[in-house]
Amino acid sequence: MKTSTLVFIPCLFFISCLGGPASDNSEPSIKEYGQQSVAYEDLEDRNELEMEESLSGRTQVTSKKVHHLRDARTGLVVNSAEYPSDWKVISKPIYTIDQKLPTFLIQITGPDHLQSFNTPITYHVDYQDPQMAEAMYNTPYEKLVRPLVTPQQIFNEEVKARMSNSGFQYVGEREQPEVTQYLRNKLASKSKMNSSLSMYNTEWKNPSGQKAMASVSIISMQQPTISGNMMVWFYTVNYTFVDETAYEMTLERMKEATFSYAKNPQWEHYVAQLAQQRAQENQRRMEMASAQHQNRMQARWSAFNAHQEKMKGIWAAQDANHASFMNRNFGAGSDTGQRQFINMINEEETVHNPITGNNYQVNAGSTEYWMDSEGNYIQNDDLFYTPNGDINLNNREWVKVKKAY
């Protein structure tokens, strides 16, 4: 059986950004996801030519190009991979999880109607201490709290209906042990915490002669706390569409691209320095919090017995540790970060209407939005729908709007 690798490139570049603590400081028809990934295109011709056998058995020459994933904050190349020269690869760094360490949205287009793209990372926290979990349900971070689930559950919640509504029929699952193990080894080398990677790949086809793969990837990491353990977990979904006649060849080329991954030593050095700085700053904050706590406890010592003093010390330290973690991951690093966080809490999106030049708030949860000059908008999850041809909309001019943040 041939190994499926369509999900692995986005997953690999997400793994490659792990390794340092989190920062001191976040969706929609399938086609919209792909169109969001349009920021940095950095392709370089590779002089070396590779010889490969075509499906017809004849020998053909296929040149390769290198695509670099670049950090927008520093301008440094994070890592790179080689792709066929007739594929167009574009990528966009996003800073949902960490304000200084990006993950990437990647879009690939090419011959035989090839289109592949991944969704933004979704972040959750699973508190294994019931009391802490209950306490978090009464805070602004309530929406982040969720027990760890399987990739199959994410598939049932997000992928299954979206693919069916786009005209695709489910074919079955597809195993990928070789490349999955490769990615797990990469994760183990990058993360110092107890981490794991789970993947679930499904294949689809439609009456138009296209075949597709929809893949769910979940990375989970255990983080120790005073009261037990806390599970931090993330997931992303990768979609790939291509003509059925080119499907297997596309898988093989994706596999070659996966194994061509190359890290940048300069970026590795930057991440190591950043981790050291953050560790020193976190230690300073913990020492300051501990000193402040001791001063408060000393002032109240006469009002409490030894048992009460011990318990308050434990809870104060736990609160300081948890507050430090939440501040590192979700602190207000910028106005944009604040706006994105507010949108997440309110289940809204901020979009920009090029007709009026203004930003608007819309309900979140759709893959794309169309808006007219009066600020009316349509939420759409159909990959093939265009409202400008809909006679029921009174011939208004509708334009697809993009996220403002």
C-alpha cells in the first residue's frame, strides 16, 4: 500500500516551531481556508534535476523548487522543503499560539487541478484536576477548556459534513505508518514535554473525476502543575483535491517533499535564545510572586493556624503558576491579539469590506462571507456557491470579504 502524506507538510512545519516556552502574550466552505494562506511566496529554483518514472513507464525530468517558511517578525527562514517546479506553494505565518513563534498556513496548487491547504491551529487545555477545570469554566478562558478527543471525533464534528456538502463521497481510511513515525520522531526531538501525535486520514471522490484526502492531526503535550497534570492539545485539518488520474503520483510527490524538510540553524539558535530569555523572565516573576505572597502571609500570620497557612501557600503558588502560563500564551501582545481574543470569546470574526473600506463584525463559524455596499452579509459553507449569480438576491453586487485580523 502506498503511503499517504498529504497532511504531513503542514503538520511537519507546525512541529518544527515547537521547542520554546509559549509567548509572553488565536472557520469556514473548504475553498475559503485555502484562500487565507496567501502571504509569503518564496520559491527558489533548484539546479539539480531528479529523474523519475512517469505513470506510463516513460522517463521524464522533473525539476524541483525550494519553498521557505519565513518568520514575519524576524525575517528568518524557519525551515524549507522541495516541491515539483510546476507546483505553486504559498504560505502565511500565524501567531495564534505564540506571539514570537509562528505556525503556518500552507496552500499548494498545481497541474491536474491540484489544491491542498491546511486549517489554522485550534488550541485547547484539558485540566486533569477537576477543581481547576471547574474554576476555569467561570473565567474568560472557558472556551479553551476541553478534554482531549480523538482525531475521529474531530472528523465527525468538522470534516464529514463539509466534504459531503461539497459533493464528495466517502471512500475509506488510509494508513500512513512510515511518515507518521517520521513526524513523531520530529515531535519527540523538538518538544521537551511528554508529547504525542495522532492522525486520521480519509479518502473521498466526486462525480467530476476528482479524488480528495481530508486529514486530522492532533498534537498533545502534558504539562506538570502543582495539583497534577494539565494537557495542552492542538489540532489542524488538511484538505487536498486532485484529478483521480494523478492522485497516486501526487501522494508520492508529497511524500518526497515531506522527507526533503530542512531546518535553518539560524532559526534554531534564535529559538534557543528566546527560550533562555523566557526561562529567566519566568523565574524572576515566580520569585517576585513568591516574595509578595510571603509578605502578605506574614502580615496575616496571627489570623491563621499552621494548616491554613500551608494550604493558602499551595493555592497561591498554583495560581501564580497558572496565571503565568495563561499570560505567556494569551497575554495582550498587540492590539491585533486583543481583538482576535475578543472575537474568540464572542464567537465573532472581524472582516474588511473593500467596497466601503470599513471593518464589520460578523458571526463566526462560516467558511466564507459575502457582503454588499450596505454592510449586509451572507455566510456561506458551499465551496461552489457565488451570490452574484443568485436571482433571489435582487442583483446586488456582492464581494467576498476577508478577515481584518
